[in-house]
Amino acid sequence: MHDVVVVGGGIGGLVAAYDLARAGRDVLVLEGSPEIGGKLRTREVGGLPVDVGAEAMLARRPEGVALAEALGTDLVHPTGATSRILSRGELRPMPRSLMGVPFDVAELAASGILSADGLARATHEVDTGSVPVDVSIGDLLAERLGDELVDRLVEPLLGGVYAGHAREISSAAAVPQLLAMAARGSLLAQAAAIPPSTAPVFATLPGGMGRLPGRVVEQGGFAVRTSATVRALRRDGAAWVLTVGSAANPETVRARAVVLATPAAPTARLLRDAAPGAAHELAAVESASVAVITHVFARADVPEALADVSGFLVPPVEGRAIKAATFSFAKWAWVRDLDPDRLVLRTSMGRHREEASLRAADEGLVHTSLAELGAIAGITAAPQASHVQRWGGGLPQYAVGHVDRIARVRAAIAEVDGLAVCGAAYDGVGIPAVIGSARRAAADVARA
């Protein structure tokens, strides 16, 4: 019998295992796919090893930076390249904002993202005085600053993080500081008073985020099995019994405690008997599927004007097939240094409830991606290599009421001995938030 079994070998499960092993526990990680890492993944595209999943983490949250320090791993930050946003048919400078609330109204005006009417509405904030316990980010900001700001600035920002829709994503779960600011008064006045920071917003490992899972395993002191899908979980006296493998050839694994570091849907299925209340709540958490299409171009085939552009976001109102592009060659020095004569960039497709856009074969997604790059950024040459990475159900959606839902999940889990959960479905979809949830789960198990 194992002391602890962690189900799921993404960064959340690996960090939970790392913490538990350092606390002296015997830990086994069971990962259903052939490799660890979850959405942190490296692939060779045209012979260049690059991220095809998450490419960075927030550097202004402590959890990811602290993990890198504990592993003795250096971090690198983006170059000074600046981002753009497609609005009214043109790539325009991205104004600094707190999820769409501009820090500088003059900068918003100069960007040209909004029409004259939209700008006038956004700069004449309507303070209703009453703020609900939770409301969608889109509804909150549309009431305060107008629909056009939501459609052309907030939507693409949220699309890049959640692949979701502004008028459905919970402000309490995703950007709680907006609710707190709204309760105090003018959003514009408070945003303008926030002092500028010179601290880097994002960070990654030299060589990309895809290297982080391997570093955790190398120093973790725990065992890992891949291609080991957990199909059932039940209690047997003081032990947990996990059914692993195919239906034709199942295997039984026993443990004193279990951490479920899987997405909401499979976690709900595993908890159906052990914690039905938690299972019911998690089954209601929807997710979005996305695809990341990576290209390698000859340097001469990419317009020189893009050399200092880190990428662009695309609002849904523009009617384009892609929702964002990252010019990795400009954003990350480590990518540019892989081969100075070749440039790596990537586009992303897919939003919540728009899975039909991803049903094309890989060749079709590559064709669409290249057509959009040509129309938007003037990159019309054929790439030397392309790669399609699909992330089915990869991004959980934080609907209004999500914070209360997760509180109910955790209350139900707390009633069951030797059980904890973690991952992107709970406290944030970013890497630091997932690490934080993993450390919370590990602490819960260690205390028990």
C-alpha cells in the first residue's frame, strides 16, 4: 500500500507530490497520458524545441517564482517587445489596464482601439453605487464603462487567459480586485492612482515552461507512472482503492490518502461515490477547448516591422478565426537564440462553446492560421514547419458563483478522510494559482 497516490501528472499533481515527498511521505503519481506535464509541454517544430502549451507564468504571484527558486532553476523574462490588439481592422497598441480598466485614459484614447463614441462612454464612468457579491466581468465593466470597451478590450484579454466570454466569467473568481474597487467608487480614478511597476509581469524557464515538470520530478523524490489511467476510486475501510488501466486489464492500487489533480469532469466522475456533493458541483464546471498552432518561418519571410511586436489579441467582434498570436521570436530571447535565421511564432484558436471551429484536421487549422497571419500581420510566406497542439477541455470556465461553488466542493471533500483536490478548476487557471492549489492540497493531506 502506498502512503499517498496523486492522480494526475500535470504541474498541480507534481507539485502536490513534491511537497508530500519532502514531508516524508511515500508518494506515487498516476498519469493517464504517456507523458507528464499536462499543459506544460515542449515539442520540436522544425527541429527547434519550443513550448506548445503554456509559455509563461505570472511573475508577480509568488508561487511559481518560489518553486523555481526551490528547484534551483533560473527564470527569464520577456524582452521589451510590445503587444498589439486588432480593432476595427488594424493592429493597434495595447493600452495598459487592469483587465480593461485603463490606467491612463489618454493612452487608451491614443491607441485608437475605441471609436469616438466608445471612448466618450468609457471615459464617463457610471458609478451605480451598488455592487453585487458576484457579477460577470463583462456586465460589471459594461455598466461602468460601456459595451464597446468590453467588446474590444476586455473580451480579447479574457479570451487569451480563459478562452471564455467576458459576460460569463465571474469577477469574484477571476479578478476580485475589480469588485473591491467598484465597491469603493470610481474604477477609473483608482486605476489612475495605481503606481507603475517596473517588476516583470511574466517569467519562464530558459528553454520554456515545458521544462518545469521534469525539474520537479528530478528533485521530487516520488514515483511516477504514465499511461496509467485511474478509472474508479472507492473507500475500503481505512484505505483508498484505485482501479487503474483498461477495462480489459484492470489493476488495483491501494493508498492511505489520495490527491485528485485532474480536471473538473474526470474528478467529478471519480468522486461520484466517495464525495457525491463535491462530484455534483464539479460536474457543473464547464471547460473550453483550444488549439495552439506553432510555425517556424525563415527570418526574411517575416516583415521587419514585427521585430519589436510580441504578438496580438483579437476581439470576437472582429470576426476572425484566431483569438491571439504570440511572436515568440520577439517576446523571448531564448527562442530567438535557438536559430537567428529562423523565427518561431504561434497562434491560438478556440473559445468556450465554439468547439466546432476546431473540428478541422490539423492541415485545416494550419491553413486557417496562416491565412489569418497574412490578413492581419502581413506574413504571407509559407512556413518551414508547423505544429498543431490541441487542448481538449483545457481551460475551466469560472462562471458567476464559482467562488461559492468551490467552497462547497472543499467543504464536501473535508468531510472525507485522506482526500484532497487541486488544479486549474479551483482558484485560478494560471501556473502560480495551480501551484498554490497543489500546495494547499498537500498541506491538507499532510495535516490529516
